[in-house]
Amino acid sequence: MDKAWHELTAMELGAGIAAGAIDPADLAEFFLERIAIEDPEHRVFIRMAADRTRAEAQAARQRQKDGLRRGPLDGVPVSWKDLVDVAGVETTMATTALKGRVPERDAVLLTRATHAGTVFLGKTNMTEFAFSGLGINTTHGTPANACDPATPRIPGGSSSGAGVAVARGLGPIGIGSDTGGSVRIPASVNGVVGLKTTIGALTTEGVMPLSPLLDTVGPLTADIADAAAMWSVLSGRPLADLTTCNLKGKLFIAVNDPLWNGVDPGVDRACREAVAKLEAAGARVEWHDVPELAEAMEAMITMGGLVTTDAWSCWSDLIEANPDVIYPPMLPRFHSGMKQAGHDLLRLMRRLDDLSASLHRKLAGCDAMIAPTVPSSPPAIADLIDDLGAYNKANGMALRNTTPGNLTKVCALSIPCGKDDNAMPAGLMLMQRPNQEEALLRVGKAVETALG
């Protein structure tokens, strides 16, 4: 192979293992050494379990020799966000408030991935409690965005380490979670693919919650094929057939209002250039307002915060006992969760159900809705770290386009589509009805091909 191992996709690595050209044990050592050299301050990977990594890689080596490989990702290293339980490894949602929490068993999704032959690579950094779209973490240090060597910029959150790890070649696949955009945002701003799965499509047993009503788990990968392979592993569903994907006759709804309004000029340009490429490849793109998305956000603002109320129900005891160790910008968001009355929460949930049903009916008539994943260029970390107003404004912008999809229960993809005026990646987001992941991945593959 002409490329170095960290430049290959997960599926390419798996093919190399299958052909006997790559030894899984050597591959594991390669990535362990690369992480040690490239991430000496442990800002991307905050915990390792090298003995487990090596043991699983040795087992994959033996399966390959015996002709007993378990699938296309057997022997491929995968990183896991630090809210996924790993037996015997401290799992704390990257917050000091949970220091010393060591689970006794793996999360169900990690068990599935292990049974499929993937090799546990380590725990990646995240926003504390997964409660921000920026990725800033003052406890472990913030992993800088992978795409600006001169200015440390936000990595996107909350799955910050997962996005940076894949973009920097520290691991071919990162598992993250998405409650308001936490897979798609770091995927977008680091120039990788992120799959936001349908609520309930993947079990969250053994995954520490932010908002159990909205939490989802999904992969961040170098390309669509890797996302499809990891989705198959996690869901137990057949691998999506990506061999015949094209855009001829496909219909996309570009979300004029609210998602394309107020987008940074450079992000707008990159995404509109991507739309032109879709049209050149045979797709039809219609521009429409999609009021359900705006109304879902408006309902949450006027009727009370679903995520904040849910998060407070999960973590109020811990936060009240340890307020001094919580990152200060998060405290007001947590505390706002105690304000919503039970009847108002139920009214909000019914309103979101109605809006979701209306949106899903519209989506049945198109192959995907499209919009910029993140409407703004990632700001410098230094501009936000000590400025609460700037932090909150940037966080709101990071989450603005992704959160409506969580509230309306869609599945979604973020696909790299170009660079903004700061030479930072822009992402094009595709959204589809619940439980349409395989169809969305096939459309995503065709989009990826058209974008080149």
C-alpha cells in the first residue's frame, strides 16, 4: 500500500487485514505509538487501556490466520467517547465531578463492537457532561481543531476528541454521541463524516446520559463507507449496499428558513457550491422554508428547555453536591432545568411530537433535506475561554442548525463539502425520517462521490 496506515480508511485497513497485508497486532501498536507521540498532553485521548488493545488485536490476528474473521472491521481500532462504559476503565464524562467512577462491564454497544472484532483503542475527550457544542474542556484541556495548525480553534462538541482523533489520523473510527448535534458538529468543523442515528435505534445501555429523551450514539469516520460499516456493527443490521449509488433523479430540499438564514458567507459559499455539484450530478434541489424546524426550536425556548430539564433530572444531586468542580458556563444551563413544571414538559413533548409527524410526512417525498451543518466558522478557543458572553453566543451558533433535527427525531449525516473563508472545513448536513439510516447512507455516498 502506498499510503501510511493512518491515511487509510477503516474499510481499507480491514481489507488489508483480510488480505494478510496488515497484521492487526502491528496496527494496534502503530496507533498506540502514534497517539503517544501526537497527543502527549492527553487532550484527545484522555485514557488508554493498552493491555486490552493488545489482547484484542492479538485475537484478531489469530482469527485472520484461522480464516475466522467476523466482518470487514475485524482487527480495526475504534475509539470511544468518555461516556461509554468500559469495564475496568475510569469513565467520567470528562468531568472531575465523576472522578473515580469505574464501571464493572462494557456498554452494550461496545460489547457488540468487540464481538464484531473491532479493537478498543481508548477513551476520547469530550465537553463535560456532553453539555456544549464547542468542545471546550478545562479539566483535561481542549483538543484543538485538527484543521488549523496556527490558531487553536474549537474542535466542536461534545464529541470533541472523537472528531479530532479521526481528522488527525489517531484512529480510523471514533464513537460519539449526539443529543443536540454532538456528532455532527465536530465532524463538520474537523472535516470528517458524522452519522446522527435515530433516537432509540441504538441502545444507550451503559452510555452515561445527558438527556435520555434525546441521546443518540453514532460514529465519526473518514468517509461514508466507514460510517455504514460501523452503523452495521452497532445496529446489527445488514451492511448498506453502497455500490450503485448515484444522484440521478434524487430530490433534495434545501432548508431556506431557518437553517440557511444567517450563515457565515464562507460557509454559505462552500455549501452552495456543494449544492451546484449535486445538481450537476443529476439531482434536483428545491429551496423551501421548513417551518417545523423553526417551530420546534421556538417551542423549546418558550415552553421550557427539554434538554436542560432532562439533564437536571439526571445530574441535579451530583451538581448540587459539587458545584465548584463544574465548568462555570455550564452551571446556569443545568440550573435552568429546575424551572420547568411537569405539565409544561409534557405539553412541550406533545408539541414536538406533532411537529415531528408533520416533518416526517414532508420528508417522505424527498431523498433528504440539506443545509449547512454548522452555520459559522469555528472560533479561536482563546476568544471564548474567559468570556461567558462570547462562549454562549458561539455555543448557540454551533448548535443552531443541528438541534432542530434532534427535537424532530430525524436521522442525519454531516459530510465535508469544502472550506470556508478561514480555510476551515464546512459540512453539508443531510436529514431524513427516523430509522432510514441505510437509505440516508446510500444517498450520502452518492453526495460524497459528487463532491469529490
